[in-house]
Amino acid sequence: MKPRILLLEDDMELSDTIAKFLRTEGFEVVQSFDGEEAAEKMYESGFDLWLLDVKVPLQNGIDLLSEFRRIGQDTPAIFITSLHGAEDAMRGFDAGCDDYIRKPFALKELLARIEAVIKRRYPGANNTVIIDEKLRFDPIDFTLAFEGERIPLKPKESRLMALFLQNPDKTLRKEEIFSALWDYGETPNEGSLRTFVKVLRKHLGKERIETVKEIGYRYRSKKNRR
């Protein structure tokens, strides 16, 4: 599964250039051209990173990120902007961004910053999350490995695994999970979610994913498993 990026950039030519480049580098890119359109997509679909221009129509990137940080969304974010002042950079970091790149920039520099932010999101060398002595998860290609044997996961199983690892020991409501797993235009399916959980329990062990009755699920980290 490719890492998913939301790109908010109102310059259509620049947006297309960035999107085309990132797609050739193995990313899935969803483009938006104003703040309100971006907000709808951010609410309705799960992304691995938000790439946000600051000066865009309807709602600027800084206010947009601030809004999502206030409601607890912690998806990594990078601002791209033509603003060059130190105060502008501070506003960006105060809003909750992970990095900040000024225009004009080289596409390879942008790629390096994106990869660095995504890698910092998960601990472990070579982007691998160590689940226990035998089990590993790779957040870049979204696969499990048991004693070195690669276990491919379907796209929504992979997203669910990543979501659990990002929120250890936290009760995730079904609505949160639906938002992260199902894309815009898709209809969330509780039966399918139960199937995804069943698959992950098969590989992780039943005790690692708790059902919180009528609410959702909780992934138990090693330190908090009974």
C-alpha cells in the first residue's frame, strides 16, 4: 500500500507538478485547491501526511491545520509557502506542523522532507516497527513480518494496523476507524471492519486487540497487556 498524501495547493500547475513527481516516487496523492475542499477530504479520508500551502482560498493552511489539531487529529503536516519571514514560520509550527518548506523549492528537497517526517512517525530502524521479538510492521509498504516471513495485508487491513500502532492503549471509536479506512464516496461497513480485526488478531494474537462493546476497539501495547 502506498503512503497517502493530501496536497493542498491552489496553483494548479504547481499542484500537478508536485503530484506527478510524488506519484512517480511511490506515493498516492489526493489534490485539493482550496481550504474548504481540503477540510472535507481530511475529515472523510485517512492520510499519512498533509502537504498544505498556506495562502489558499476560503481557508488558509495555518487555520486549517489549527482546526484539525484542536479536535485531536495528529496526522503529520508540512507547510509549503511563499512567505519567508521568521514569524510566519513560527505561526506554522505553533499551528502544529512537523516541517516547513519555502517556495521555490527543489522537488527532491520536498521528497526528503516528506520521507523524514513519515519515518519519524514510527520508531525502529529501516522504518520497521518492532511489535515483539518475532513480529515486525513496515509502515512504508504496510506489511507484517513474522520471524522474517513477509505477510502481505490488504489496504484497509494495513491502514487499521497503522492506526492501532499510532494509538496504543487508546479506545478508537468505530466512527474514527471508518474515517481512517474508508475513502470519500465509500460506504463504511461494520461487518468488513470486524473481518479486518479478525485478520489482524490472527497474526498478532487475540489478546492484542480488545473489543470495547458498542464503542470500538483498543490495541494493547506490550507494556499494558495482561
